[in-house]
Amino acid sequence: MIFLFCVLEFLPLTLLNIKKILIQLYMSFIGIYSIRNTVYEYTVYEHQECHGIQKIKN
């Protein structure tokens, strides 16, 4: 009985922790994704710039 009470008392805490962990994972995933997107956009932009310069030279 006491064990159950302890479990019930700790359950909200663990749920809160799990929620925090999930949010942190989600945020870091978004962070990684946005950084990857930025790098991708930058490389595409650089690539276009490079081609643009080549076209001007030709």
C-alpha cells in the first residue's frame, strides 16, 4: 500500500521529466534540422553564385 502511494506520488514527477526530456529532444532535433537547412541553403546559394560568376566570365 505504501509502495503504491510512493509510486503515485512520483509518477507526476517522472511524467514531467519525460515531458521535459521530450521537449529538449524535439528542440534539439529542430535545431539540428534548421542548421542543416541553413547549411543546405547556403551551399545552394554559393553554388548558384559560382555558376553566375562562370556565366559572366563566359
